Amino acid sequence: MGIIPEGQSEPAKTVICEAGGRIEQLLKRALLIPRASEARDMQSWEESILGVARMDVVRALSVAEDEKVTRAELTVALFFLAQSARAAVRVAESRQERLDTLP
């Protein structure tokens, strides 16, 4: 892995790092931990996903409580509820991955 030394605008000379060395560890950590703007974007995306999931739960409960509901309507409500549940699980997994990268 080559790295441009600090203060150089062009790669006149690179530094070769040993695999598994401290610099490589720092680079991996820097790539795994999102920057502030990326973290805000991720949080916004997650909140959007969870908001839709909340609406789908309310919608599915409303459909299930309706005595005149058809099988097709129940199927559609269940489909959207399952999709939202899957997305919510992905949000939980991505949050856990970020927590695992913290020192």
C-alpha cells in the first residue's frame, strides 16, 4: 500500500507500509467510520426507512381490524408490512455494524 507523505501535493515519493501495520489499521478505521456528513445522510435515510415502517404497521393494523377487508387487501398490507420489517432489520444491522467499528 502506498501513501503520499503529508505536505506533498503530488506523489513524488510514496511510503510503503507493511501489511497489518499501524498506518493500514488507521486507514481501515478511517474508511469504516463515516464522516459527519455521511453519518447525517445515513441517519436521515434510516429515519426515513423507520418512518415508512411505522406507517405500514398502522396501515396493516387498520386493514386487519376492518371487518369488510378482502383477502387481497390483507395480502397487500402483509406484503408492505413484510417489506418494511426487512428494511427495519437492515437499519438495525447497519447501526450494529457502525457500533462494532467504534473503539
